[in-house]
Amino acid sequence: MSRFGHLILPLLAVLLSSCNGVNPMVQSWSTRLPNSEGLPQVTPLQLYQEIGIKVDLLPKGRVGRMGWRMDPEYITIHSTQNFSSGATAFQHALGMKRGSFRAHKRPGGNRTGYLTWHFTVQQNAAVQHLPTREQGEHADFTGPGNRTSIGIEMCENKGNDLAWTVDRTARLAAYLMYVYRLPLNRVVPHYHWPRYGTSPLHKDCPHFLLNNGKPGATWNWFLSRVNMHYSRIVPGPVASI
């Protein structure tokens, strides 16, 4: 059992008791993705290698990278809702560096004039845009979602395998849990963070992991995959991220 297994197992029992209502698409993914019996235990560095992180950071002081420090307390999961065939993780990285993801800067709203987050994940890679100890602008404006959470976007572009994108995201979340000593209930959907001044207050994101726009059985299924990968970890050194 990993070093924080005592924080995970009670919640896992609740997750596994709530399997009714899982999105049928997700049920089909479960038949394609490996289960715990088919995966080996790994050191943190081996899990990091499985994730396939490609570091492509925003330039310091530009296009929304303000350098505001944070001690991560949450991991926030998003979906891009960008369905065009070219909307890969690498294209999102390029667009972010070019300043393509502009947002209206206002008091109590977007703080930088840009949307920024830490990782974009596709079926075969995860691209890192910000250091995990710097704040992004991806969740709730001036709220704790931006000030204390690592933002992960999942690609939905045509040709991308969403099942393997979700699984790679679960591995990344598990790795970040280990690095920052976070329990499973600190992995949250974008929906978790209220966006004051907007309607609706809670965003339907990541939409394909929610039930009727809210966390439910499908989200619990995702958490069970995060927990499965986390439970594979045996103690060891970590990569700076």
C-alpha cells in the first residue's frame, strides 16, 4: 500500500458502492483500459515516465504567466471542449504561448487577461505549461481554485482517444497526489469551484465525467482510476515538476 493509503481506502469504498448511473461511454472505456491486476507497481519516477510529460513552459512574465507562487492543495480537472481535429495538447501549448486564450480582465474576474493552466493531456502525451508551484487562471478568478490548485485540461479533438486521455490524466493526478501529499478528495472537477459573477455559477466541466452537469457516479468512476494508479506507487524519489 502507498504511504497515504489510509487516506484513500475509506473514500474508495464509497466510490465503488456508487456504480449505477455511470455514463455508458465510460462503461465502454472500462472494457478497454487496464485494471489493477494488469498493471505493475511503480516508483514515482516510473509513473512519471508512464505519463509522458513534455515540458513546454510559458515565457516568464508574458501571456498570463505572472509567477504568483502557490502551495498546491487541489488538482482541478477540466476538458477543453475544443473538438476540431487539430486541437491537440501541443497546439494548445502553442496557442497559449501566442496569447490566443485571451479573457476579459476585470475586478473579481479574470486576473491576467489570459486563460492559463498547468497541463494539457491527450491520448499519448501530457504537455506542461506552468510549474506546479505557480498559479494559473483556469478555475474561479480570484478564488481558491486558481490560488491553490493545479489545472489539468483533457483534449477532446477529433482523432484523439478520449478513454486513454482520461487514463493518462488519472495517472498524472495520482502522481501529483504523491508529490504534494494530497488525499483523493482533493482531486476535483472544474464544477467544484463557483465562478461568482457568472451564470451558471458552476461550470459543466469536465462535461463527459459529470452526470447532468454535476459530479456523480461517472466522476466517482474517474476517481477510482486515480486511486488505482495511486495505489500502484511504491515509495521513491520524485521528478521536479
